[in-house]
Amino acid sequence: MATRKRGTPVNDKKEAKIAVDSVQAATARGGSSVGINTSASTLGKILNVLFPIYGKEVKKFLLIGSIKFFIIMALTLTRDTKDTLVVTQCGAEAIAFLKIYGVLPAATAYIAFYSKMASIMEKQPLFYTTCIPFFIFFLLFDLAIFPNAGNLHPSLESVQKMFGGATSGGLLVLAKILSNWTSALFYVVSEIYSSVSVGLLFWQFANDVVSVDQAKRFYPLFAQMSGLAPVLAGQYMVRYTSKAPDLSTSLHRLTGAVTFAGIMICLFYKLAQDYVQSDESDGTDVPASSKKKSKTKMSMTESAKFLASSKYLRLVATLVLGYGLSINFTEIMWKSLVKKRYPNPLEYQAFMGNFSSAVGLSTCIVIFFGVHVIRILGWRAGAIATPSIMALISVPFFICILKGLDSPATLSLAVVLGTVQSLLSKTSKYALFDPTTQMSYIPLDEESKVKGKAAIDVLGSRIGKSGGSLIQQGLVFVFGNILNAAPVVAAIYYTVLFFWISSANRLSGLFQAQTEMHKAGMLEKKEK
């Protein structure tokens, strides 16, 4: 792709005229053209630091970045809605059960469906086939399912009788889930969307059309641009949906925004596809991965064997599993505390809306100051940053819980510490973990990228979160609730972080070698 390089003289007549006019104006004021050139050069350097996107890349960046913006907007709205429904109706411990008995089987079925569709469909119809059904479900839930929940749900007492009159522990959690099964269904679908939307819808497309060199500049800024989406979505919930007279009206308002985001995702994907195709027809260089290749059909068993046979993909999977396990250990404990502090659904929704806005804003700030971590310090520094940060900031949170939550002041302090811990964990994840993880796929061949990435992003991340949920589910049966099991959770949490950091260090060397091979292969193709 033709781009303007730093320090290249301005050739465009219009820009040249502007430059001449600026010099003449400065001279008229008694200034110096040298001073103007120096100022322009300094301004250009600052712009290159803050926004290192050049020439025709700007349109490409904005089109692709807008896809992620609206994906994250819909993800934020549905994520906070599912938490509001499940946590306030069933308790935070229900999350651990839903991820085992709902999300994991659904993710397994979905990856089988996606792998089959990827083998028989072109990329553009595959995108729409993957995306649109989620938004149809969210609309149907608002218009048909939730208004009739009272008729669809069995009573809690009748379900408790099925479990022998369970009044506490894990059986009570299961009884609450079954007596609110429509909310549980919304939770499962929203969880699958959270993995599919970012992992497959966005990154699969971005990795196809963005080169390795562009990725070092584009990907951190994608996170910064999409970081504004949770700010907007969160404040929409705080200032509009949570002010509704009841939860049903609040859901109507949320679904309207989610539907709008879905339309924008499809629109910007179409515009981005048209732009990339026009670049190809103009002879502009595009990543080799975006060119048409024959598709290899693989069964799920073959895909699993393929993943297991690749050391590189195993290490990438370990990183994804590490985040899924560790964030799940602290998140359920934190949400359990938030429910104690805000038992009303609309109050809980408002709190989560403010939290989402804080995550988005802090992500933008972190990227603003840390956008050059990957570009200057390298892939390794970006990859180990998230687990290192999580290890440090979780210490006061666990200490507060271990000291006891007997008083309202202690509970409020624990909620604050947990909020900070979750905030910084998610911020570092969006700003550093996601870009470095997605960059690791770019040097791979098309087969590894499509099959391996689909297995890791959807199934791998769900196994991580479901594995953490399975462990916590067992702890709920043993200790009665997750807060009583805090010492055991803390020990497992730091063990996972250790293996995560170790795998990132090992993958760093393989990534560098794979990138060099990828560049050499592209040069060889150009020479031919």
C-alpha cells in the first residue's frame, strides 16, 4: 500500500499551496520560514507518535476500527445486561454453574458449526451468518421471551422439591438457575457473542487485511478507538436505561441500542470489504493472507489434533486459557460482593454501567501513554504486562476478603478494591493482551490461522473460563459460597499467573522467528 513516509516532501499541489501560504503569512508577520518548517516538522513528529497511521491507511484504519467500536458497544450492553439478570436473580455463584453446563456445551457446538461454515462459505457471507443471528435473538428476547418469563418459568419452590428441598449450597444455585432459565439462556448467548464477536468477527477480518508492519501501529489504536465504546454504552445505561421505571422498560431501551450497533457492524464491514477489494484491484499491496486460497476441510477431531501438534498454537492457547482462568477466579468473587452492596437490579445495572465506562476510559488512557510498548519494547513486554499487573493489584483485594466482611464499611472497601482490580485487569487485557495475542496469528499460514484461531478464541477461551468455573463450583459445594473459599482461590490464581507468564516468554522467541519467515515468504512472492 502506498503510504507517505516520514520526512517525505509534500508533492500534492493543494498541500504545497497551503505550505507556501503558511510561509508567506509567517514572513508578513516578520517570522521565518525556517521557524515554520521547524514547527511543522515538530508537529509532524508528535502526530506520528500519537497517530502513526499514514496516507491511505487512515481510511482503512477508520473503517476497520469502526467495526470493532460497534462490536464492543453491543458486547458491553449485552454483558452488563446478562450480569444484571443472572446475578440479581440467581446470585454470582450461578455464573460458575452456567459456564460449565451452559456456555461450554454451547461453545463446543458453535465452534463445530463455525468450522463447517468456514469450509463451505466465502468470508463475506460467513461474517453475516455468524453475526446477524445473535442480534435477532437479542431482539426476540426483548419482544417475546422476557415479557412472558412469568409464564415460562417454573416456581423456585417446585424446582427445590426436585432437588430434595435444597435450601443452601450448590443445589440451591442450580434451583435458582432453572427457575430463571430465560435469563440463563440470555447469559449463555451473550457469552458466546462476546467470544465470537471479537475473536472471530473482528480479528479474523483484521488479520486478513492488515500486514504485520501495520498491525504494530493499528492494533493498539484499535483498542484505543474501541475503548470509547464502553464509555458511551456505560453512560447510556447509567443515564437512560437504569432510570427506567422497571426492568422491562430498561431492557427495551438497551435492545434498541444493541440493534443499532448490529446494523452498524454490518454496514462498516461492507464498506471495509469494498475498500480492501478496490485496493486489490488497483494493485495495492495487501497481506498475503487476504488473497483467495483454497480451503482445507477438517473435522473437529482433526482440528483438535492439528492444534495439539503445534507448539506455537499450544502456547497461544495457554495465554488465552491463563486469562480465562485468572479473570474468572476474581470476577465471581467481586460480583458476589457487588450484589451484596447493590441488591436492586436497576442499581446494580447503574453500577455496572459506570464500571464499563471506567474500563473504556482507562483503556484509552493506558493506550495513549502505552501505545508504544509493543512497538518499542517488543511483543514480549506487551505479552507479560497483563499477568504481571494482575498479580500485583490482586494482593490488597484478597487481603481485604481474608480479613473478613463483617461490617458495611469493610464490604464497601472490598467492593472498591475489587472494582479497581477488575478495572485494571480488563484495561491491560484490552490495551496489551488482545493486541499481542492477535498479532501472534498473523505470521501463520491460512490453515493455522482459521482453524487454530477458531479453536483457541472460542473453545479455548471457554475452556479457560469454564475450567475456572468448575473449580469454583466444587469450592461452593465444599465451602458453601465462594467468599469462604478465598484462600484456596488465591493460591490457584497465582499458580495460573506463573504459568501464563512462563508461556508468554517461550512464545516470544517463536513469534519473532515466525515473523521473519513470514516476511521472507512475502518477499519471495513479490520477486516472483
